Amino acid sequence: MKNISFIFSILLLALTSCNDNNLIVNYDNNYPSSYSKLDSISYKLLKSKYANDNPFLRTSVTEFGFCGNYDFLYTAFWPIKVSDLSELEAKNVITAFITQNSKQTGVLNPSDLTFNRVDSSRVYNGSLEWNLFSGTQIYGGLEVYNSTIGFAIINGKMVNCVGNWFPRIYIPSRINVNEQKVKSLLLNKIVYLSDIMGGSQPMTITAKSLGTAIFTKMIYPVKTINKIKLHVVWQANIPDVYYVIFVDVMTGELIGSYPTALS
């Protein structure tokens, strides 16, 4: 029992003493680079430290160590009412939060963060709540698909943080699959649209379809039970068949897709 307590103490010391600007330890830079789910002890310690550091937060962290779930929803303290914050003051609160919690947000440099949406409203006891939503992360000049963060501030205190950027992503210096190769991989592929009755309508990707397609290189996170894998992909937006398909630039694997319209 003493040995277990000693190990637990060492892990806690490691979590509390390390610099928040250090990269998350569960990062793997082999392609596709990935973040692994934390082991149960590390996860428990991280959640505890995060709660202690941020007593007004109603949100906790996910098993990957990023801002996310609502474990603290009913246990967080309600911030004491203060004078209304300006938008600039609210953004300063976010800067301070990110500086203290860079691992959990994945934002190593607060000045990189931009905001696509800023809202305010009155909540309990007349308190002013600010809701700010970040722009999509750009890493190495590439957009990281659906990588955004939402913040909520009440009475000058951070109460919600959901979502994350990725502090490190491996981008190969050379790719194996160019735009022309993507077209050959997608030619004659059949995709399916859903109709309002729940049925499916097959659509064939033809040479004509690919002639109007738009190809964009980006980073596409794929979440599994134990990992978040960060693929560098070609996003093929094919308006003729109302579909977007993601193709890995190294392997040619089709790793994601979605329709842009109902049939």
C-alpha cells in the first residue's frame, strides 16, 4: 500500500511541476502523428489538477487530455458578481487561461488564437456571460479540420472550455499522392446520398465530376477509441455529386467523407 501511495505521489508531482507549455506526453510523431488516450491513473491526476487550477470550470478534460467533458458541471463554484467585462477584457481572461492550461487547449501561443464568433448575454443574477469561439487551427500553413475551441466566461471567470487545437502535428516533407493521383483513385467511385424518406441514392464520380472538383490539402483528425490520428489529406469537394472526400496524401487511403446535400 505504501508503494502505491509513493508512485501516486510521484505522478502527481510530475503533473504539478511540469511546465504547462511542454507538449503533451502522449504524442507520437510517427505518421500519421497521434495522441493516445491517457492511462487511468494519469487521467485521474490530470482531472484533479485541472479542477484545482480552475475552480469555476463546469467542464473537465477528455481521456486524451484535452478540454471537453462536463464532469464538473454540478460541482464548480459560481463566480461572485463583478462589474461587466468588455470584449477585450474577456479576451484577456482567455489569454490568461490558455497560458495556464496550454496542454489542455493545445494552444502554445495565445496570439495565434483568433475568434470567429463573439456573443454576450445576461444569465443568473444579472451576470454577464461571454461566449467566444475560436477560428479553425492552422498548423504548418494547413487547416486542421474541425479543430476549434469554445470558451464561456461569467463574472470574469472561465466557466466552460470545450474543444482543442493540437500542439504538435507531423507533416511529411514529401507526399506520395498528388492531385492527379487522387482523381484516379476517385474515378468511378460510387457515393450515396440520403433522401428525405431515409433511402439512399447512388452517385457515380465521373471524369466530368472530377473536372469541377476542388482539391485542398489539410490535416484531418481521426478519433478512435484509443488514439486521435492526424492525417495529412487531400479534401476533394465534388459539387457534381454533392460530396466531400478526404484522401491520405501518403497512402491514398479514403479516410473520411460526407454529403453536402440530400438527394
